[in-house]
Amino acid sequence: MKGTVLVAGLGLIGGSLCISIKKENPEAKIIGFDKNSQEQSLALDLGIIDEEADSFEEAAITADIIILAVPVIQIIKLIEMLQTLDLKENVLITDAGSVKGPIMEASQVLSSRGFSFIGGHPMAGSHKSGIKAAKDLLFENAYYILTPDENTSGQKLAELRSWLKGTRAKFLELSPIEHDELTGVVSHFPHLIASSLVHTAKSAQESFPYISRLAAGGFKDTTRIASADPQMWSDITLQNSGVLVKLLKRWQENTDHLLEMIESRDYEKTYRFFSEAKDFRDGLPVKSKGAIPAFYDLYVDIPDQPGVIAEITAALGKQGISITNIRVLEMREDSVGRLVISFQSNGDLEKGKTVLRQETQFDVI
């Protein structure tokens, strides 16, 4: 497709959308805007955008499609700004926000002027952030939720899907209410719980100084999402507060039931609690991308011997497999430690697993 695309917000999501759109639509002109001028300039240097915006307002009036890929509060402010501008008559406006109710409500000022606004949420991410982390495969096979309003024409919906075809995502249409309820359960609420678990460990450290050392293994993996951007998650939590309040109240009921079960030492109920959780967890899709960023980690048990890590990285490098991070979870002198290797994708993880099992003698998990 031809046309001018304005992407506001050149972080991981916005930058990856630029790459995906340009790959599928090489004749399109991508204008990038970010309040961080260094990120904006870097996006140009990396070839992710074709042109830097001098200002959001000036770029918006030239755009055929405007994508708002900033935090929810900022999306609402940009929508308020857009309704004061002399935009192109057929301009298509969308967003990439994690909460849809407040955004779709704010977008009514645009709909009242005859502009098409279609809510969007690409449900993919990474533990990395910024324009340098942007990549064209970020959204591949991930769900991309669209929340059109009752005035959205089928033609405009098809137009947006066409612009976003390069994401290779799976599009799903939901109402804003459905979206916020679902993402509340599978994304927003887990972040609250993970952060709560970390606070529990932090409080316990006053009495047990070794907590931080002992929590380096499974606990750290379980709570990894608590390391996400505090500003972004404060924004998401407060914007989706109605859903999260209901979920927290339900959680309180569940914990009361759990407390009663443990205090009564009821083995049958305890077993059922863990068994049902295991069955549901084991039944989740293995390779599908979900609302919480995936971490492609491989665990390798290694002995305390010189050159072990070099042997592993050399085997992976020989096959052209890139790694994003490597760390040792546990290593005691003259004992077996556990090496954690992080990859960029599930495909790299599976290749790495095969290579290490074939070329080394280490236990790969």
C-alpha cells in the first residue's frame, strides 16, 4: 500500500510496527515521532523510519494512517490533540494500548468529526525495550486484538488489517469490555501478583538475610515480569482499575479458601488444588504468543570446571545461533550448577537445545 504512516512512540512496539509495515509496504513513507529525540533520531539512523517528525501536530495532518504506540494516558492526550487538527478526511487512526475502555471512550471525539478510530492491541512484547529492541518478527503468530466501534465500516477495518499484514499476527475482534476483562486476567493481574510476591520476599529479608540468595532460582523466574517498567504498569493498573479490583477481590476469596484448606490439613482438597492447576497449565498452547512477553530460556546443568561455558557458547556459535543473555543460577564449588541461556525466539531455543544435546555431554532442560 502507498501512503504516509505516522507512528507516535518509537519503543519496542512502535518500532516493530514500523519495520513490519515497511517490509510489506515498501512504497509507504513512515514518519516517526517520539518525545525522546535521541530515540527518534536513532530510529532514522537504523532505517526503521523514513523521516523524523518535527512535531506530532505537523506530521499528523499529512498522514494517511496514524498509529499511537505510547502509554495509555499519553494515547488519550494525543487523541485530544488530534481532534483539534485539520486531518485528512479519510485518515485512519489506531493505537497499540494495553487497555481499551478509556481509549475507545476518548476516541468518540474523533468519531464525532467523522474520523475512523479503531482500537488495537498487539499482544506481544519482550523483556527488552527501546527502538534497538524492535524487530519484524515480534508479532508473528501473536494475537492482535482490534476493538472497532459500532460506526467502523468494514472497508476501514479491512484497510487497517492490510496495513498491518506485515506483522503476520492473528487478528481478533473484541469489544473494549471483553478486551479489558481478558487482558486483566492473563496479563495485568499476573503482574500485580508477581510484584506482590517480590514485596513478600523483600519484607522477609529483614528477618532472613539469605532470602535474596535463595530466591535466585525458581522464584526469580516465577516473578520475572515484576521487573517490567514501573511507570507503564502504574498506568495500566490505574486505567484498568475496575477489572483489577474485581480480580483482586476474587483472589482474596481464593486465598481464604486456600488458607482454610491448609489449616484443616485436608489432603484431598490440597491435592485437587495442585492437580487442577497443573492440568490447566499443561493444557496451554506450547508455542502460542500470549499477553505476557515470552522468555525463551534453556537450562543446562554444568559441572564446576574451567572452559565449560566457553564450550557451550562455541557449540551454539558454530551453528549460527544467537543468544541474548547467559547467566549462572547456582554454582557451588566442586558441584553442578545450572546455566540459563536466553534466545531471541522459540525457533532459536529449539535449535540450541538440539545442538547442545548432540554436541555436548551436558543435561539440557
